[in-house]
Amino acid sequence: MGHNFFSFFLFFFFSTVISVSPQGVNGAQQIATELRLSMKRTCTIVMTLLAVAWIALTGCSDTASQSEWTTVRDTLPSGAVHVTNIPTADVSPTWSLVEELRVGSVDGGGPDMFGYLKGLVVLDGGAFVVLESQVQELRVFGPDGTHIVTHGRKGQGPGEFVNANGLMLGPEGRLWVPDARNGRMSVFGAEDGFIESFPFSDGNFGWVWNGTMVAGSRIYRPVWDGIQEQIHVYDLTMKRIDSVLLPTDGAEDEEYDPRSQPGTFYLERNSGYNLFLIPFFPSGISFIDSRGARWFTQEGDPEYRIRRWQPGSGTTLLVETRRLPVPVHMAERDSVIYEMRQSLLSMGVGRQFDWSRIPNVKPAVEDIFESVENNLWVRIPSDGDEVLFDVYSENGAYLGTASLGSGLNHFDSVIPVVRGDLVWLVVTDELDVSYVVRARITPADRSPS
């Protein structure tokens, strides 16, 4: 998913309900956001003709694809670099993600039948590993999609899981599996299976693991302690060696009022209250890259703005892209309202919400992750059924747009893996069946139809 620090609140879409009783926690604190960079700035406008070479995206030496964009690069008073990418009139995809391997099945009960995947890593040579959360198994597949071996199962013994909810690739190609409810982080070899485990339980049982292996020697885990967002830093024995507080906008000093939160509908009940997530509200996306930098969008900001925040340095980069907003069509709006009404009826509630609070445009950023080459991939909404990713260099310069095409939906609970000119990602079809797809990045056919 989008890697929001409160991803465990966002299990589902519009049907999600957060229930709070007077005797329970004191309500969900409003997500703290970074200071807005809106000060007057001195800018130098640079017109660049971006020959988006294949080497810039993948490190390969194939033919380059062309895309002309205007890039504005300046420095804010805070010292952060502000990069603005302005598209031309033709914003059609630069690359196509052409499927060349699909692993998964509708039935049969074999290792390629996936219920709910919560992790995907790719090994050297192209083999890949998934965490199947329904049965708590690590399943290893070869580069050709052939099942090789399965490790783990439900249980509390060595190499077993209670609620493993993520998967990281560590040094020497080892597999790191968090299982906070079992009180440990377990380490596996792809071929040999269980190696060792380390005590670990931070009391933050996210729906899907949001930690990152940083520089092969640290694990960064974003958490919310009830007061402020922070990053817990662990060594490779799962000893916490640091806690990094994230900047706030002062909201923690304000009394929390669940009735006035911009991203939720409030429903008071005898046992407390429920909060319903407002469809299409930009809740904020967050991602920690392999170097320890945090890329994020601010909650409530509908614009296409991504910030990079680095521990010890603060916000060092603001990337802004001036794409036209994607509208929420009437059919989409009616559909989510219908689903929410059904959810209310199932709870025995006949009242309605103020549907005018549903935004008219979709959030500009749906997901953020990085490639092995440290390019930034940003999933953006489309006005049809294709899946689109804008791709940027580390310094925020636009490289191009990749399209998965129509018919498959990127399952954003699992972070894709981009390596060279290949992408591995979890997708679902129209029957909601999960597959692992390996796609090749190829120049898009941009000839007139």
C-alpha cells in the first residue's frame, strides 16, 4: 500500500471503520505533518530537453525514449531544493510494462495459489520469494516461476509464525520476516530455511510491515507512540539503537477532536464512536528508502508534491509535478456512496453523511517506492483502468512514465521490485485472484492510432 505510518488504520478503502469506545484509547491522534514549504523563493528556471535514456532508468544501454519537459530547480530559504516538473501537452506513457511471466492460480491448492500476500523480494538471478500470510509461509520460486521450496508455517516454534506481516531482503540474500505477535524477527536462507531469530516486539502491529532494511546494516521502523511520529532504528540483532522524532506542525499541542478530522466521517454511537475514511481523501503516503530517507506526501494535500526528509538534515528536497488532476467521475462517486450506505445499514444505522466532503479529484499520489538503482517510482491515478507510474531520478528529475496497461490492478499492499529493465509486482485480476507478475520495461508505442 501507500506506506502511511497509520497503514494499520487503512486496512480497507471506503468501508474501513475505526471504532473507539470511551473506555479505550482517547481517539486516533491526527497525523502529524511536516512544515509546509510555501515561502517566497528565488528560482532559476532551467529548460531541459530530457532524453530519458535507458541507462537513466535501468543502467542498460538500449535505445533511449524521448520526453520533453520543463524543469524548474531552485533553492528554498530553508535550504531544501525545490524541483518542479512541468509536462508537455503529450503526457502519454513513455514505457510499457510488458508481462512476460505470471505465477498464480485460481484453484488447485498448490504453492502458486495465493490467498493474501504481504511481502515480495527478488533474489540475485531472478528467483523471488513471497510471504503468504493466510497460511504463514515463505514460498520460493525460481526465475521461471517454478516453485522451489516453502519455509515456515503457523506456530511458535523455531522458524514458525503467528502473524508474520512483512518480508525484507537482508545481507547475503537472507530473508528477514517480522512477527511482532510472536515477539521476534526471524531470518531465513532462501534455500536452507530458518537460520536464527532475534527478540522483537515494538507493540505496533501494523497490517503490513512498514520497516525498511537500510544500507544492509540497520532496520528503520516508523511508529506512532500516541504523541508523535518517529522512526525506531534497530541493528541486525533487533536491538533498538536510536529513535528519530519526525517534525510536526504543532497539531500535537491541540486537543484532538474526532468530530472535526478532515479525512473521516464521524458517527457517534452508544458505545463510543466510529470514524469512516472519506473516499478519495489524500490521507498521506510515506516511504523509507534503502538509504534511510523518508519520502512522503502531506495529509490533506491534493497536489502532486513529494518531500524527502533525512534524519539529521530535515527536508532536503521537494518534488512537484504539475499534472492535471484526475477527476472522480459520477459513477465512481455513486459507487463509493452506495458501499458506505450499505456499510451503515449493516450496522443498523440509517443516517447519512455529508457526501459533499468527498473530493472531486483523486489523490495525486497513490504509492511511492524505489528501484534497485535508487530511482523513485510514484504510482499516480489514471482516468481509465490502466496502472501508471511516474519515474524520477534521486534528484527529483522526471525520467518518464510506465504503464502496466489495463486488465490488471496493482496490489499496493506489497511493494514492487524494480531491477534493471524488469519489474516484479503483485497484481489482482477481475476475480480478485492474486498473481506475481514479472514485466519487462519497454519503450511505449506512441504512434498515432
